[in-house]
Amino acid sequence: MNNKSKKATYVVTKDFKTPYVRSTNDPRRPTEIKAKLFRRGEIIAGEMIYTNGKPAFVMYNGVCVVPLAVIKAVVT
């Protein structure tokens, strides 16, 4: 079985938001939670993450978790 994560291209099939945390460089509020909006038809490149030998989700830019239910792989 190939459990290695590889970067691939995906198309978004539904509009959705995913939360992520970013650093603010402010000592009073060191982090803030933001939401990234993905639109239907948008092309994204991400890394497929596997758990127990099965695909679990796609990691976009190393911070946003994209569920498999809202994307399809682009085959070229």
C-alpha cells in the first residue's frame, strides 16, 4: 500500500469555509482564528493525508483542512 502523501490538484464541488489559526505578532493576542472561503469550481493544490491506509482529508497550504466530500481530483 502507498501511504505516502503527495501533492495533487483538486477542484472544489461545493462552497464551504474552513477555519485556520494564524500568528498576529501581538503579545496580547498571539493568535487569531480566521476562516478561508472556498468557492465551487475553484482549483486548489493540496496534500492528501492518509490515516490507517485510507485517505482522510486534503491539507491546503499546510494549514487548512479540506474534507474529501467537497473536492474531486483533477486528472490530466
